[in-house]
Amino acid sequence: MMIGQLKYDSIMIIDLILDRRAGEEYDPRLFYAEVSEYGEIWPDLAYPIARAMDGGEESDVKAALCDYVEGNGYPEDIAEYVNSVKWL
């Protein structure tokens, strides 16, 4: 199944974050759409982020992304990056 140009089995939310950190152009609407579609398979991972983007503030989005990063055991520097940029 495709998400835009991405396949469910080849992309994870962490990849979206890392791509942005690596300099890929960021579009909040596209990020939201990709996270939401990812939630069709892994709702517990994706929906807190999508909900924060949908009805929260910047701090809510950063908190949800950091929860995802930390909860999945990714390195702390990724959470630091999440907190250093705007997501909305």
C-alpha cells in the first residue's frame, strides 16, 4: 500500500523526522498526512502525534513526538532535534 510515494513497509515516523533533520524540505500538512496514514496500521504510535497536530499547540506536538522517540528507544539527540524546530 502506498502513502504518496512511500510504502508502509519502508517508512516509519522516525524516518520522517530523520529526513527532516537531514535537510529534506518540511511541509506540516504532508507530515500530518503521512503520520495519519501510518496510524492506519499502528494507531498507538501515530495517533497521539496526529491528534497533537490537529488540535494542539506546538508544545503538544513536540511532546507527542518526544514520547514517540523516547518510547521507542531512539537516541536522545533525536528528541533534542524535535524540540529545536517548529512542527506546525
